[in-house]
Amino acid sequence: GLCSTAGGQCIARRTRELPPTSAMATTDMLSRSPKDGLSILSGWPQSRYPSHPAPPTSAGAARADTFEFLQRASPAVGARAADAAHSSAGSCRAVDHLFKCPICLEVMEETSRTPCDHMFCMVCISEAVKEKPVCPICATATTKMQLRMCTDLDQLIQHRSAACIADRLRAYTSVAELCSSDVTELLDIVKRESKKEGEKPRMGGEDEEAHEDTVHFLLLVKQEKLKQMKKLQRELQAINSDLQLLTGCKEADVQLGKRTIDSVGGEGEVVQNKRRRIARHLPDLDTAYSELREDDMDYFSGIVSSVAKYTQLRPVASIRYDDILRQSSTIISSIQFSGDQECFATAGVNCKIKIFNFGSVVHDQVDASVHTNGVYTHFPMQELNSRSKISCLSWNPDVLQQLASTDADGVVTLWDAHVGESIRTFHEHSQRAWSVDFSGHGDRGLFATGSDDCTVKMWSPSSARSVHTLECKANVCAVKFNPYQPHYVAFGCADRLVHYYDLRNPSMPMFMLKDHKKAVSYVDFFPNGELMSSSTDSTLKLWDIDSAVQDHRIRTFAGHKNVRNFVGMSAASRDFVVCGSEDDRLYVYHKELARPVATHSFSSQSPKERGSQSPFITSVCWRKKHSNTIIGANSNGIVNILELV
């Protein structure tokens, strides 16, 4: 019953060709059941396959020949093996025929063996013997208690797609051929290959390319992290060195934390507040420390002290700019201190310049003002009338009573503040003049103006016409002389650039500073060759104008809001800068820190009226000789004198 008639003829023919010993062994084996014959073969080594010839021994040749004829003896088995060998599916599909359950025809799960050595799924054979206690294949009596689990075979089924065993499995024609030793051997191969490959999945084509790209990325990241680690180690060494210098502790004591943070500076609410302020600006201070520790540790200590000391703007005095009857517009476009810092002038869209005595406003509010709803409307010591809306003011530092203004008609006016009259007017600008600034270097009152007609003009009080003109390709919004270096002037334009000129060679700019995203609305100077610019892109930028490198940018400051209006910007004689914002607040920055150190809101003094535009800051000015004093104004006509504390 093992094979058909044709198969029997083949067996007989093949048996006659075998040596006598082999023929006897074969005859003995064939006298048993097919299962017994295959069980005998399952114990033979791998060399029994035709594709792997056995050594030239009689026993090896016999086993190989017998296996070959058994393959030929069953046409069904031979066809299955051929299909598996020529399958275009993956390794897994190519060997699945070995592990199909005869009942459900799916790959076996929880493989179980019957007493007659047939394999089934545990669920399938359990249900089958429950209905009829015999093997579904050979009808051998079988009960559920006689079923045995094949855990090794289950593991082999799980790894059947592994390349290291897939080819070996294709040579088998039935799962019955796999004895326990075969399964163990193949599982050992899988374990060795997995350990060798590190469980690396096989890839190809685009997957392999993506894998190589990922490996390259990880190597780059590792290299970068190693660089960062080395940098951090150097920084930690520097910090320990500075701690040892400042605290007197040994490096070991610092590392072990014997001198804790709480032990530095004592206790108390004042000390705790300082620590909170320093912690709030820790990222910026860390950056400043890295940049400055080698060059000027004392300067860095001053920065930390400033951050810990100055945290708010304290109101000193408040005045209302509009008249008592509220009949004129309240927008203040410019505030400027006189050369001796004793007076300040304000001007705006009501076509008036009002000059106030600083001491009277601060100390004599009741005597020199009218009290209205908690805000004083002060009477100015002098008032000048213009024919058009005033854009900007500038005092002559060499002549205390002289100031200049620009207006919406492009007219430039020189005023005598003492007598309250204009000295001279200039009409060369064809469009609105936005900015004016005096040189202040003993140049006999030389001053510059910038206009929407894309020109910057230089003027002298003694000349009826401009003494020089700088051409630009965009509207000029702000112009400023360098107060620390004579003959240099900077102006910001709608082309998003800051243009920097040497007036001794005005044919072309020395350089142009490029980084703002929108128009540059204000420029101002710090000592040590630094320039600050403001833009309607809601940023301030600090530039090193003495640097020889092409990129002069040092730092960008953000936190305020400025996308539409001129909100004012003024640099102190030391390291602070103040600017306005469209959220009706003043913002104070330290030039070494990117975030504001203090803010002040005008909103409580100027609530928004229904249907009107939200109030915003319109102008600011720092009192240079007393650099902790600021004057700011908003679009509702509220002027606040504030002190940085």
C-alpha cells in the first residue's frame, strides 16, 4: 500500500540495481508501514540528499539511493517537492507545505503528535479524537491523553523563513521526515546565525539603502553627541575653576557639593528674590558666561548683578499730554531730553511741541498741574506750534535752547526753545520726513534727516540749503549719528537694512546690516562699537560695527510686539535698551540677554474705549545722565516717568 503499481515497478527496478546489502535493508524497511520507512530515513544524516552526495561508502550510498527512489515512489510527494522548489514566493511560503495541518490545511499551531507519529494542530486533533478516537490519517486508535506537544517543532515553524534553514527545509518532503535531532540541529543553526547577525533583518533594494542612510545618520549623531560631551566636560572644568576662584573652595569640595547653593549669599527674602531672578534668566546668562568668561569675567559679574538687581519699572510721575478739553489728538510721536537733561520735549500729531521741566514734573506735581482721574495734566514751560504733524524731535547738544523737528509735509524746522519761535525752515524733502538727529561732535550743529523720498540730508544751522545728500533705494525711517565716533551715521530703511556711512567718504556705505524681516524703524548706539536696531518684525538686533567679519550681528531680542506702528526705541549710556510695544507695555532689555529683564503696562491708566483701536506705546526716551530713568508715552496721551529698580 505504500505506492501505486507504477511506483512498485520503479521500486523493483531500483532495488535490483542496489548492492545486496542495500537491497536487503530496503526490502526489510519496505516490509514495514510507510511511516516506519520514513522514520528510519529521518535518522539519516544530511548527506543522504541527492544534492549533497554521501561519502563513497556502501552504507551511505545505500541510504542515498533509497531516499531517491522513495521520492520517486510517490508521485504526489514528488510533485509537492517540485512546486516548493520552484515557488516564487518567499522562503516562508516555500516551506509551508511541510507544516500544514492535515485537518485545517493551515500552518500548524501548538503542534501535537499522535502515537502513530502524525502531526496536527492541538485544537484540530483534540476535536477530531473527541468525535472519533482514531488517527484521521491511518486510523490508529488514539485518545486525547496520548497526544504529545512538540515544542521544538513549534520553534522551528516560527523560524521557518530564516535563510540559514529555509534551503535545508525545502529538501524535506514531509514533516514526518523531521526527527527530534533534525529539529534540534536546525534550531541550533538559527541561534548561531541570529547571534552572528545580531538579529539583523534582511533587506534589499530601497530598504537596504534606507538602512544604510539610517546607519550614517546614527553615526553622525553619535559623533555630534561626543563633541557635545567633550564641550560640556570643558565647560564643567571652567565652572569648577571659577567656583574655586570665587568661593575659595577646592575643586573636590565644589564637585561633592560641600558648598551648596543655599550656603552662598546667606538667607532672607531679598536674597531669595535675587536667586529667582538669576534662575529666570539662566539660559541667557549661561550663553553670556561662555562668551565672556575668558575675556572679561568682571564684566560678566556685572551682568549677573544687574539681572539680580533690576527687575521692574517703578512709576515716578504720570502726566496727560492732551489738553483739558480733550479736543486734540493724543498720539505722541517723539520724546527727547535736552542736552543738560533738565528738560524734555514732546511732540505729536496735534502739531505742537511741548517742553517740560523734568524736576517740576517729578517733584512739584500739585503746583504745576491739574489733577484729573488720578492723572496730572501738566502745563508745559514752553509750547511751539507747527503747521503739520510732527514726526521727530532732536535737541542740539551744543546749543541748549536749540532743537530741530521734521513733519508730515517733509519740512525740517530749526527752533529756538527759549523764545518759542522757529529760526529756519528747510523744504528740500519732497515727502514726509520721519527722523532727525544732531551730530554732537562740535560740527557747528550739523544734523541729518531721513525721509520717504529715499534720501538722507545733512543740514547746518548757518546754511539755507542742505550741505550733503545720501541717496537710498527705499524709504528712510530712522537716522542716527554715532555719538562715540565722529563722522559716522547710520540709518534704517524700508528695505529691511541698516546702512552705515563714513561721511568722509559718502559715495558708498561702509556696510549694510541685513537680518531684519521687515522695515527698520529705529537705530541707536552703545559704547564699544555696538549698534542697536528695531524693526516692525517684533525684534531688536545688536550689531558689532567695529567687527571685521561680514556678519556683524551679535544678538536678537524678542518678547515685545511690533508689526505695524512706530513704538519707539532708546539705548541707555550703559547696557540697557528700552522699547515700546503694541500691547501697551514698555520692555527693558540688557544687551547681553535676549529676553526682557523688566516690563511696565500702561493699560490700567488708559483703558480701551468701545470701538476704538487698542492703545499702544508710541515713543520712549532714556535719560542718559541718569540711565535708570525712562520716559514713555502711549497713543492715549499718557506720559509716564519710570525708574528701573
